[in-house]
Amino acid sequence: MLKVATVVLTILPLFAASLPAQAPKDYRQSIETWREGRIARLTAPDGWLTLVGLYWLSPGTNRFGTASDNDIVFPASSGAPAHVGRFDLSAGQVTVTVTQGDVRIEGKPVHHLELASDASGNPSELRLGHLLFYVIKRGDRLGIRLKDSQAAARIHFKGIEHYPVDPKWRVVARFEPYRPPKIIPIATEAGTVAREPSPGALVFEHRGKTYRLDSLTEEGTKDFFIIFRDGTSGRTTYGGGRSLYAPPPSPDGTTVLDFNKAYNQPCAFTPFATCSIPPPQNVLPFAVTAGEKTYPAP
């Protein structure tokens, strides 16, 4: 689960002047290199383009397979058996029992096993042919996320359109810590709401006005994770908002926000993701004409 932080950005000539000098050609190349890495992650055999199913579990037995009489019906194109087995949910714990098909975890056959969810940081990843599936936890809900390395979205990926790289959208933000950490609600596309601690804020100005953005932190990184909407959302960029990372503040309390690295959330590519929704304070009233543009609806 994402851990929330608050960020306040300030886009001012003063801040811009404090940015490290970087030749425009070198800067453009650094953004292109970042984009290549982004596309590589997106199109990986287990990337977001492979997500083909999300099934919320009910207490008790949840039978799964491609047959229509299952509680969880995998796509016919998945190649899974008609009746693979069942997921049993009891007291917040999920157990899988396999009756058909060669289901494996780390190469070892699975017949009956208690599963760890993604909330553990190391979910039990079940594999069946070109399928990958595991338990996710969102609020009080537990579900099965299904990925297919042969998914049409991955095989027929169209690439991503971007705004032209523009150094003016590479700005410095001043970090203002919250003491104690602030708790803010973060809603998700799955209909859940998490109350997350925010360690602080980053401050910026745009055309003479000051704006604040709440940010998130994620396990495994010290970077700020920011979700936001702006004047381009639902027009030239994904309506649900975009995401952006920023490094932790330097000793002078500032960090760099590069909106040229603003990217679409997974929900822009698949209806089966559980993306965070930018909170009201993260809706910017101006257009951020940088980063990724809208991807064709899945």
C-alpha cells in the first residue's frame, strides 16, 4: 500500500535559476532514456499491459477457471482449464486448492497452499502457462489479480504520445515537513479509501500564485510519489490523473520535480487496475503541458 506524503511545489525564476546547469541536448537525451525505461517496464511480461482480470473474493469458496459456472471466470483466451480449483477466504486469509492444470510457484507444483497477499510486500505468485495471478489487498477487500503475458494490450501496444520535452517544466520544490505527519484520505478506483500519513509538503508558484500538492511515499524508495490532475486531464491527458516521482530533499530542503516525467496511471491502460485518485488538493487549475498524453481507451 502506498504511504502518503504532502508536497508543495514552487515554479519561480528564483527556483529555476537554482537548478543544476544542463545542456538542452543532454537534458532531452536524459528524458528519452527515462522514457525508454518506462516503456520497458510497461511492456514487460508482467507489466501493466498484461493485466486482464481483477476478481474480488467472497467469504468462503470461490471456484475459478474458464467455465462459466465458476465464481471467478478467467478469460477463454487465457488457455486455463475449465475448472482450475478454488480460492477459500476465511478470517482474512486466502488458501488455494488446485484440481486441474499445472499451477506453480517458483517452479514448484501447487496443490493446496495458504497465500500471501501483495500487502506483505512479497505476494505468492501463481503461474499457469502464460498466466500470472496473486492475491491483492485493498482496504478490507481481498481479490485475485490476473496477468497474461500474451494479452492483446501488450501484443498490440501502440506506444505512448508525449508533449515535447520542455526544460521549463523541470522545477525546484521546497520541502516543508509536517510535524507530526498529516493524515490524508486517498480514494482508489477500486472504491476503497485509505488514510495515509504524509511526512510533509513541497511549495511552488506558477504565474505568481502558490500551489500545494500532497504526495505519497512507497515502500522500497525514499522518493516522493505524486498523483495529480491538471488542466489537461480528460482532454489531452488521462482523465484520472498522472503520476510523478521526485527525489528526497537535499540539505537545503529542496527537490526537483520534472513534469516531463509525468506518466499515466495503470488505469489508463487497463480497467482492472486499482489506481489512487488524486485528492482535491492535488488538482492544479492550470495545464501541465509536459509528460505523457492520453493512451487510447482499453
